[in-house]
Amino acid sequence: MTVKLNIPYGRQDITQDDIDAVIGVLKSDFLTQGPCVPKFEKKISKYCGAKYAVATNSSTSSLHLACLALGLVKGDWLWTSSITFVASANCALYCGAKVDFVDIDPTTYNLCPKALKNKLIKAKELGILPKIVVPVHLSGQSCDMKAIHELSKEYGFKIIEDASHAIGGKYLDKPIGNCEYSDIAVFSFHPVKIITTGEGGIALTNNFELSESMSLLRTHGITRDPKKMTNESDGEWYYQQIKLGFNYRMTDIQAALGMSQLERLDNYISRRHELASRYNNFLKDLPIVIPYQDNSSHSSFHLYIIRLKNEKTHKQVFEYLREKGVIVNLHYIPVHTHPYYQKTKVEFTELKHSEQYYKDAISLPLYPTMTEHQQDLVISTLREALQL
Ligand SMILES: *Cc1c(COP(=O)(O)O)cnc(C)c1O
């Protein structure tokens, strides 16, 4: 009898240090709004080389705050890639704005700057240019941020990098998240991502006003800063709500876990690269396309995505792997094809590379605690699957 495998596509790594850090907070005076969150924010902004960081309860919340801080309102457009998690697009709908999608580059699977340019030229003629573009660093490989930044100057849009996959990655030898070519960048700390806080996210920026605006909206739009109040403070107890915000705060429990995880971030990225090159080596003779890595980028390798050369076998291969306990996944279903987006009455066009991607892409298991033995089992099962 063979035992069914159980190899997930991703999973967290929790050490005794992480557990001790969390227990430390549980025994302290503050479970939330204590000293850990600001410390965590400082550490991340220093690691990335961005001036300001605003931690939240999820990357989805960070994307929402980023859109609000950049002034996205009803009637505006936000453009993003269709090969992403729905949150990259939903943030615009929360603000009452409309969403359209730019096709991916067929080699990197990231938002294609050429497709963006063509779409901008047409949108300009029609007078419907986007206010915000959200490039998504799929699997942790940076988009061509220089090209997108150039276009932002020419066409006057703001940039939010959805770097949910990409903490620890680099672009042009600098950490992703430094916001050199964007207004705001966000990371996710969901357990399948590179480091985790259980749930959690963070928004980075070099712009003081944007960071202040996101901090205010993170906590109900309430300020305790007398300088921001409309009248003199009534006394020690006094605060004012000056905007309509949310409770998007990260807890100190989460921040302590995040700080402890951050210590191992660089090791995680190295291990992910080791495993990725092993995949590259052992899979190169198979009828698949292995992940292209651009010279400008040092990926965090959140995902190891293969493309089947024969799309007809896609479902079969996927099901065979899952049946054997190799829990592959598909990142992502093109967002524009979801029923909710089909109902938005926007006519989505020219997304052929995104649609082709959906027909043949598979994310293989990859996480830092994966053993070579487990990886070998994934490889041999994939070989079997492809011979069906
Ligand atoms: C995970 C993810 C998100 C959402 O992150 P949460 O922290 O779960 O809200 C957004 N965008 C992308 C690309 C993601 O992968």
C-alpha cells in the first residue's frame, strides 16, 4: 500500500523563537496598540529602504488605504493585471471606482508595459485615463517598474505596487518595497506568503502625507494630535474623528510574530532559490516552461509556476497531482472572468495572454521547510502525470 502524499503548495514556518515572541506579548500590558507595531513598521521600512510604513490587518486593507490616500473616488479608474488575487482589483471597487485590466507579458506573467502603453494611448483619446495603476509582482518577481514609472509621468497616474508576494525580493539590486518607482507598495503576511503574522499587511511609502493619511484611516479617522484638530483640545481625554476610517489595525501579537519571522527572511529567500534551481534542473527535459527570471529582478520565489506546453493535458495533470497528494494550485483565475467582474459592465478586451495563462499554468509546491525528498516526490509525480 502506498501512503498518499500531503504536500501543500505553500506553508508557514513557525519556530520556538516565534512562539516565545508571541507569548511575550500575551504576558505584556498591550495586546494591541502597544510598542510592537511601530517597531515592526520601523524594521520593515529599514529593510526595504522606504521612509514610512503603516502596518494593517491584511494586504487587502493596505490596498484599500492606499487607494483612499491617493484620492481614488467614484468615476475614477484603476487598472491592474488580471493574473492576480482579486484583492488587487477589489480595492478600487471599495472606493466606488471602476476597474479595468492590462494584459500580462507572456514570459514574466507580470503586467506588460507595452500593453499598458497601448491601452493608455486609447484611453487618452477617450478621456478615460486611470488614476491608479497596480502592478502585481507575480510570484515575487518585480514588474518592469522603470517602464511603468516612465508611463506614469507621461500619463499622470499613481502607482501602487501589489508586492504581496515579494518581500525579500530585489529589483535592480535594491529591495522591493523601496518605492523608488511607485507611490505606495504593499506586502501581505498571510501564512502562505513569504513571512507571516497570521493575517496582516503593510503599506510602504516615501511620502509623509500618504503615510499620515493611511495611518489616520487605519484607525477610524481618529486623531489625538492637537495640530490636526479643528479646535483646541478639550483636555487629556480628547480625540477627534476627522475622516471616515476603519479598524484596519495590526495587533501587537501579530507584529511580534512578524518581527521574529523577519529575522529569517533572507534565509527563506535563499532556500526558496535553492529549491527553485533544483526544480529547474530536474524539470528541464519535460514538456513544460519553467519560470523565466529577468536580469533586473531577484525574485522572492513565492510561487514556482510552470506552464504546460500541451494545454489539453492541463486538467488531467492537475487532477493527477492532487489525487496523489501533491496539492498544486493555479495562481490565478483571471480576475476579469469572475462573475462579479463580468457584471461590472466594463468591456474587458485584449487579455489574450492572461486567458492563455489560465489554460496551462500550474503552481508547484514551494516553501522553505520543504525537504529535497518531498521535492523529489513532487518531481516524480509530475513526470508520471505528464506521461498520462
Ligand atoms: C495574498 C494577496 C493579496 C491579499 O493579501 P491578504 O493579506 O490576504 O489580504 C493581495 N494581492 C495579492 C497578489 C496576493 O497574493
